[in-house]
Amino acid sequence: MASSTDSCTLPDTSRVYTPFALRACARLPVPGHGHALTSAERKLAR
């Protein structure tokens, strides 16, 4: 997990992402990054 969290619109203090947060993050592509979630995070988002 390099800088995948940096491209998400989630608080830096939130290290444990809930499935809801991951799902919301996956649906909001960041300009210049797109969907930058890792495969592991995508599995958790389901």
C-alpha cells in the first residue's frame, strides 16, 4: 500500500477504513489519479 490512501478523500487519521468508506472512495475518482484503490482494498469494498 504505497500512496493509495493519498488519492482517496478520507481523513489521514482514519487508518481503519470501513467497507462503506472504501466503497464511497472507490466511487469518487480523484483528478489525476482515477481509481487508485489496491486490489485488496477493492475486495474489502465489496
